[in-house]
Amino acid sequence: MLNDNDLERYARQVIIPMIGEPGQKKLLKSSVLVVGAGGLGGPVILYLAAAGIGTINIIDCDTVSRPDLNRQIIYKETEVEKNKASAAATAASSLNSAITINVYNEKLREENVKNFITQSDVIIDCTDNSQTRYLLGDASHKYNRPLVFGGAVRMEGQVSVFQSSVTGYLGTPCYRCIFPEAPNIDQAPGCSEAGILGPVTGVVGSLQALETIKLITGLSETLTGRLLLIDASTSTFLEIKTTPRPDCKCCGNS
């Protein structure tokens, strides 16, 4: 049973039939890893903290800069030059002081990725570089964790869920099935080269938080096996069905 404080705080979620008290208890007992506390990570962290995720692990070694403020609304002007993970944790704690938030001011690497992945129930990719994305994708498959992917640039966004080694979803595509090779800078420029509109990251991050809550509470209709493409310039969404690649370097037979 939820205590009186939890029943009051999460009342608007508990009365949703698909969530109820059982779903809220799952959220309170869950642990997630948010890799990257920027434009995507900000709304993810705030919405998951508000929803009552029991433990949020935040990893980011970057610092807040003034050009970040157009989209990374989790930060204030006074926090420029502060570590993002620490500042994000402060914001999330002020929203929900009852949950646990762990801060890691370091870079995700081959040497530490196993520890980060295995201590969390769901992995959320809010990064902005290909090297970390592929490291996360491969490790999530290797250690049987669902990966919630999001990306945004200019006025476009992408969201998907990868569960290629999770029981019940074996045979669904992994990250490398959809993105076999890292694109070059001309094919996929970053925000500093191409620009980014703040609300686009808000939409993508909100969808990532939503997919995470659905995964934890056991709702079956996630974006597993589907890639959602967002064109904010026309306010349109396009869904692409994704399939595994037999020759995939991560999950294939080669």
C-alpha cells in the first residue's frame, strides 16, 4: 500500500486505470540512468522526478554554458559554468525531495559502462555524440536493459525504444540495427553547427520520459520496434517500423 503522502502527491497518476497503485509502487521502486543532462535530459529528469521514480542516476561531466539556456530550461542563469549533473540534481530534488538522485560528474567509458548500466532498470540516452550513443546501445543489449533513445537537431527529433535482449522482446532491433554506422558531421551535424529550437528538445525529452514510465509500469505499447520521427516545422509525426539486421555487429548472427 502507498502511504498517505504518496497517495496525495501522486493522486493524478494513481487514478489512471492503467497505472493505479501497483504502477505507482513500481515507479517508486525503480532506478533509471539518464546519460546527458542537457536539452533532452532536462525534461526527462524533471518529469521522472515528478512521477516518483525512486532513484535517478545522472551522469554528465559537462558544465552549463550561456548558449545552453535557450533549450536547457532545467538550469538558471546563475548556474552557468556549474556541472550539469549536479545542477540538474538540485532542480529535481527541489521538485521531489523524497526520491534518491545520484550525481556522476564523469564521462561514460568502456571501463565504467557496465556498472552504470547494471545498477539501473531503464537506460535513457540523452547524449549528443555518436561515440557515447553506440557505447550505450551495445552495453544495453549486452546487459539486458531497455534503452530509451532520443535525438534532436534544428526542428527535427527522433524517439525509439530498444529491448533487443530483454525477456519478451528477443529478436527486436538493437540500436545498431537502426543506426549501423556513426554518421559524419555533414550527415548529422550537432546543435552547435546546425542549431536547435528549445521546444523541440522539450517534445523529445517528454516522450522519452513517457516511454520510460510505460516501460516501468508494464504498459505494452512502447516504441519498441518503432522509430518516431518528429518534424516540428510542420508539427507532423511519422512512424517507421524497425526490424533487426541479421548482419548487425551488436545483436546479429555474424
